[in-house]
Amino acid sequence: MLTLTRRALAAGTALMLLSGAALAQAPIVIKFSHVVAPDTPKGRGADKFKELAEKYTAGRVKVEVYPNSQLFKDKEEVEALQLGAVQMLAPSLAKFGPLGAKEFEVFDLPYILPDKAALRRVTDGALGKRLFDKLQTKGITGLAYWDNGFKVMSANKPLRMPADFRGLKMRIQSSKVLEAEFRALGAIPQVMAFSEVYQGMQTGVVDGSENTPSNMYTQKHHEVQKYITLSDHGYIGYAVITNKKFWDGLPAEIRAELDKAMTEATVYANEVADKDNAEALDEMKKSGKTTLITLTADEKAAWKAALEPVTADMTKRVGKDVIEEFQKEAKGGTQ
């Protein structure tokens, strides 16, 4: 009887050890949620990170990508990350203002970036790092900056001069800077989740929006907007972020491989951004459902003049030092 008991105990212990070993070998799951289509710069970047992360960790990490707001909408996703419901996001930089990191809204200021080279000097420089450091107290770790591109305007009337915006209801992301921009143009800014914009345009809840061509095309905005103005008035970029507690709790060797995957996915995402936006503009033009408007030098000068006061008005909110550092790094200077 005693022998049987010992055998049972030994068998039970063996089963427990086997179960523990099986659990130890279970992959670490990273839920990567985002609000745009898979065939956008962000969507492609997320898929590339999944591919590389699983490859470099030899299957010890499994990345589940959820595009098109499948899990959470714009307003919900950052809170979901903080609560641990997802482990990774790539929200637009405008999302961090409402979170209390108002300095990120410097990226929303009109005509502050002359080109992508200037942008890279900022995101790869001291300011880019300092902005990420501000997220630590929010339970968030910043991993990388991903491009989308420069924004265009859409509406059901031609938008050539600031006066053309008067009275239009224009969809924006939640950002005090973007709100001030549209008020400066005489429009009525309407905060709306990205996933709801197409229906909002179709039903007349909003008259137009600003976004990058790739985002507009993949959400079929051009089918319910007669005109797109190639204004390049602002920039949309993303911060790839993770739950700080989750990230800090990873084994060091796993974190190193994920850092490597993120670095390579970032290069890939940034390379495809320009290509995807150019192709999206071409496809929207070929559809015949919308007309592309190129601003003349005088028209663009009028836009810049109308929007110039926004930067001064936002100095107190965003921070004079942040704006000055941004402008200096963008021009190739150092602090």
C-alpha cells in the first residue's frame, strides 16, 4: 500500500513537473492592436514586427495583430494598454496630449516640418527620446517612431483658400492643436473615431477631414468626398508603445530580440510610407470619384499665413522650449 502511495506521489510530482515545463515553454503573447487597415504603413509595420519577432525569438513570442479597431477604438486603446488588455499599440502622436503628455502635440503644429529628413532628425534626436521618457510615469514605454506621412484635406467642395473652410464640419483627432488649426481656418472641428469617419462623411455628420492619402484610400474616404487638396499642412506619425510593466518583466534575452525586430520593422515601415501614400493618391485619382487639387504658391502662402498664429497660441500648452528644440533639431542644429 505504501509502495502504491509512493508511486502515486511520484507520478503526481512527475505530472506537475511536466505541466510546469509545458507552461514554461508556452509562448509569450503580444497583442498588437491598431485602428487602421493592414495595407497601410502602420499595418505593414505591425505585420513586419510580428514576422521578425517570432523569427528572432524562435517562436518563444507570438504576436497577434488586430487591425481596423477590431479590439479597441481610438479613445479606448491607450487605456487598454495601461490596463494590460493589450501589450502593444501604435497610436498617432496626437493621442498623447489627452493623456497628459501635451509636448507630443508639437508634431501637430502646422507646417513645422519641411520634409522627412527634418522629421528624422527630431525623432532620432534628443527630443524624441525626451518625449518617450515622459510616458514612463503613465505606465508606458516608447519603442519607436513610425511614419505615415504629410496630411491632405478632403471635402465635398474645393478647398483652395482658407475662406473655403468657413462653416465646414471637419473631423479631427482629439488634439487641442488640431482644434485650434481648424478654428483658425474658420471650420468647425469635430472629434470622431477613425473607424466612424466614412459613415460620418456619407451621412453628412462631417463635411470633410484631414489625413494621409494611404489612410483615406484604405478607408474609401475618396468615395464619399469629391475633392482632395494636396496641402501637406501637417504630419501624421505614430509612436509604437508597450505596457511598461509587461516590457520590464520580459526576460532580458527576449527583450533584446524584440528590440532588434522593432528596429528593423521601423526601417521597413518608414520606407513603405512614402510609397504607399504616392500609390494611394494615384489610385484615388484613377477611381474618378474624387478630384485632386494642387495648391498654387500663392494659395499655399495664404494657408500658411492663416495657420501661423496657431503655433504662437499653442506655445503655453505645448511648451516654448519644446517648440524651439523641435525647430532647431528639424533644421539640423543641436541644443
